[in-house]
Amino acid sequence: MISKAARRYSNALYSLAAESNKVDELSGDFRQMLALIDANRELELFFHTPAVSKMKKRAVVNEMFKGKIGTLSYNFLELLISRSREALTHDIMTDFLNLKKEKDGIVDVNVKTAVELTDREKSALEEKINAYTGKKSELKFGIDKDIIGGFVAGIGDTVLDASIKRQLEMLKEKFRSGEFSSN
């Protein structure tokens, strides 16, 4: 869950980036920085540790990012450090990227299948999900042998369960309740 403070920063930053036509640049920088933070536990702890001085944090940020990311992204990190809000860095960047996706009409979808799908099957499923949501979807695929066949797709709070496992469960319930007859 993103904090209110992180949400205010990401909204303000998105507005500023949109005005200066830098949303895509900032998104690229943030993806790069998030990958680095996620891959390096010490860097994540560094941003969260109040014992490290602002001067030391500025020096590390300067060494790691100056000239490697855009000016707006770099100045934003400097602003967070100067306001002692660097612990929100990960949440702000994540929320910014989610806000961009929302504005671009993109939805994240987690798809589980029993077997690996071919590229053609993935494309066909993506088209169906795009038609269902009315948005462009970014699919992430995973394998779950328990579903036997079909797929389970998580779209935000919605779950589309088109698995054979679910169909068997529904059939079992019909037998139990007496709704199913052999006629």
C-alpha cells in the first residue's frame, strides 16, 4: 500500500513531468533505479537508514546516478534527501510508474497456466483480455500445474478463472447440491 505522502509526491512529479513532456524519460529512469534498488538490499537499506547523514546520501546518489539519469530524476532524488523523505523513494517511483500505466490505459495481468503457452497462444489470450478490459494489458505468465488446464488471470481485484480445476469444482458443487441430473 502506497502512503499518502508517497502518493502526493508521485502525483506532483507526474504533473511536473507531463508539463515538461518528460513522463517517458522519468519512467525509464525510475525503472532503471528500481531495478537497481530491488537487486541491491544494501541500497534499499541505505535509503531507509536515518543514521546516514544527508551529506553522505547526496554523495552516494551523486556517484551512482549523476549523468546516468535525467536532470529531473536526479533533482527529484536530491529533493527527497533534502526533505528527509528518501525512505519513500521506492514507493514514489513505483506509484509514478503505476500512475503512468493508468494514464496510458495499461493494466497489469498475471496469468497462470498449467503448461507453457506458445507465442501465438499468448498473443491470442492478450487480445481476449484487451477486449474484456477495454485496455491494453501487460501480461506476466506463470505456471501452476494444479489448475490442470485452461488459465487463471488476475486483473487488479478481478480474477478470471477459466481453469479445468475450477470447472471440476463447480461440477462437484452441482452434484452435492443435487442440481445436476443425468437426464
